[in-house]
Amino acid sequence: MLTTRFAPSPTGRLHLGHAYAAWFAADLAATNAGRFLVRLEDIDQQRCRPAFAAAIDEDLAWLGIPGDEPVRRQSDHYADYATALARLTSMGLIYRCYLTRRRLNAIFAAPHGTPAAGEVVFNTDAALPADERDRLAAAGAPYALRLRCRAALARTGPLTWHDRVAGSQNVRAEMIGDVVLARKDSPTSYHLAVTVDDAAQGVTLVTRGRDLFAASHVHRLLQALLDLPVPEYHHHRLITDSAGRRFAKRDQAVTLAALRAEGHSPQDLREMVGL
Ligand code: GLU
């Protein structure tokens, strides 16, 4: 059965971009007699608020797409992410990176200073002299737990995934790097939690914005390492304002709550986002 999901983070009120993403997933489920699920991605304890989680329920009910099953909250499933991380650790694919973001950027920035410096990196542990690493470890310094990407791909062999728009994709190390899967004080990352959850919820078609296209390379690699089923993907367009800017959570004017208070109906919103 086709199963799609909408997976917002409760860090602000939903806006038109979210409404589009939610309908995109819900419409596909409806036209295929499938399931549409809702998941709250609430692992960021600093930024997530219970009030925003409650508001998401309310907004989705107003849109008429509350989800076909009880909402899954990532904060209820830390044990599942820990199990997955332990498995990757036992394969020898996880290492501690003690570099701060600033040092990462300084060490790994390309000569022309790419803005993404510090994002796609490899073997960051080798950048610190062993004695400095030992000193930081002894002092209880914070660290990130990174996946050794090239070793992981050597273990899995070539991998592909399929996007309904862009077609077949070959997983490439340069799109992944040694991604952070957890930190000393945070037991999971977006990538690990999403991969574990999509499998646990039986999601067969992952729909999300094009801005997350590269993340699917990461998720495909994690699926292979953790023996999880491989969903299909559909990365959709992003909803922008009349000036072509993406909506952000700080744009109060286009929250669903504000549009509703102005007297707009869900049908009006569908037209606004071109559905
Ligand atoms: N929580 C993510 C977001 O709000 C979506 C994650 C996903 O669809 O994988 O952008």
C-alpha cells in the first residue's frame, strides 16, 4: 500500500509551504487508496515547543488532513535511534569528531572559501593530533559522532535510489561526507531519525521539498547499512512568495493561523499554492 508522510518540526507555526507539502503527500495517498501519516520531528530540544506541536495538530485538522494514524513523535523513540547507532558503531563506522564548527571551517574550507565548508567533510578525526584528541576526550569536551562515509560505501557497494521527477540516482560520497549522526549531548540527528522512522512507519514514498534532495543520498546509505526497506522519493517544488523567496517560519503573515483568521478557507489556500 502506498504510504506517504508529512514530517514537520514543531519550531514555529505552519505556513503555506507546509500546507503544500502536507497536501502533496495527502493527495498522493488519497488518489492511490494509500495511507497518509504525520510525524513530529521534535528531536531539537532547544527549538521545539509543545505549543507548536499542538498548533500543528490544529492546523492539519483545519486543512482536513489530520493523518490516518496517531502522530508519531520522534522524542518518544530515542531508544530506536540508539539501537541503530549502536549497530553502525559495531560495524566500526562511527567516530568522534572533536572539531568545533569554526575549526572545521578553518581546516576544511576550500581555497576559494566555499560556504558549505564544514558540511561535506571526510575523516575529520585525522585533522587533530592524537595528543590533542586525547586531551579533549579526558576533559569531557563535546564531540559529534560521524559516519565514516567512504568506508560505509565500500561496505555496501554501489547504491541507487529513485526520484519520481529526477529519475534514478547513484549514491555519491561527495553528496554525503562523514555526516553527523549524533552528538555527545544529542542522541540522534535528523538523518538517523528520519531513516529509522520512515522504515518503522512503513513509508513507501517519501515526499519533501527539493531543498532536501541531497539528504536522500545519506538516507539511502543508512538504509543499506541498517537493512531497511528503500522507499521511492518525490522531491517537490518549494513554495515561494511573489518575490521568489521561500517562506520561513519567521514570516508571520503567511502562517495558516493568520490566513485562517483573515477568513480564508482551506480551498483558498490550495489555490494560493497552485493545487
Ligand atoms: N522535518 C523536515 C522539515 O520540516 C522534513 C523532513 C523530511 O521530510 O524528511 O523540513
